[in-house]
Amino acid sequence: MKTDIFKLFAIAAMSIVFTNSTYGQRLVKPSQKSESEKMIPVMVSQNFVNEYPTAVNAEWRGYPTPNVSSEWYEYEPSKQSSKPSAYYVAEFSELQSDYKAIYAADGSKIAIHRLFISELPATVLEAVSKGMYRDWSLAPEKEEIFRNNAQGAMKVYRIKMSKESSQHNLFYSEDGTMLMDKTIQ
């Protein structure tokens, strides 16, 4: 009888240890969150976790209210706001790629930026080679910017072109149509 009680106690103790080691790391207590994570609305962080469950090294920050005339793909996730934020940016890695996800305060996703160094689609390369920036240098880092919300899915490519001290961000649709030319310097 004593051995049965001991076995039952040992099984219960092992179950508690196993449960804590398996599931305890998934819970983040509010006191364990960084200062930037504490300012993120609950709906934003919940939607992020649901959409990107395998994301690692997520860093959050506020994003200033964009200019009303801005296009959804023009939002510059590297900007940071010291004012109350209208949007929130999560920088993270997933499946060996780096991403920036932009969310509105209500939790809806505005866009996702994926950084890459591989070749651009042939349609975009052809448009660049025939355009006014054909003799400019193309930076190796490029971005695919995705919108997938109620307005429908769309992909835009942002590339940086430079010549001497001039730099431009060029935005192209998948079919090679230039959507915007934005001067950086």
C-alpha cells in the first residue's frame, strides 16, 4: 500500500514537472515583457502570435501616423514614434527570413515586409533595365511588401537605386509597373 501511494505521488510530481517544462515557457507574464511590448495593444499581439507562431526574436515599436496621401506599401517600418502610435511594427525572423509586420491599433494587419537578397522577378528586372534608372546601382537588399486584408492580396517590390550621392526607393508591382519613385537623398 505504501508503494502504491509513493508511485502515485511520484507520477503526480513528474506530471507537474513535465507540464511546467513543456507549457510554462509559452506563457509570458506581464512583468516579463519588455517596455516596448507592454505598449502593444492586446489585439495586435494576439493576432501576431496567431499569424506567426514560429516567429523568433520579435521586437516591437510604435509607428507614427502616416501621411494621408501615403500608399499602404509606402509605410516605412524603420521609422519610430515617440508620440502615441497609430500603428505597431514587429520585426522578427521566421523560416530563415527577416520580416517587418505593420498592424493598426485595432489588430488588423496593414502589410508585411520580407527582406531578401535573391533575384527580383523577371518582370521587375526588365522594367528596371528599360527605365530611367537602368544605369544606376541596385542595392542587394530588397523588400517584398504584402498586403492581405479585406482589400485583397497584393505584392509590391521595393528596391533601392543609387548613383553618386542620389538614392531612390522604387516601388514596382508584380507585373513590372512602377508604382512610385521616392527620393531618399
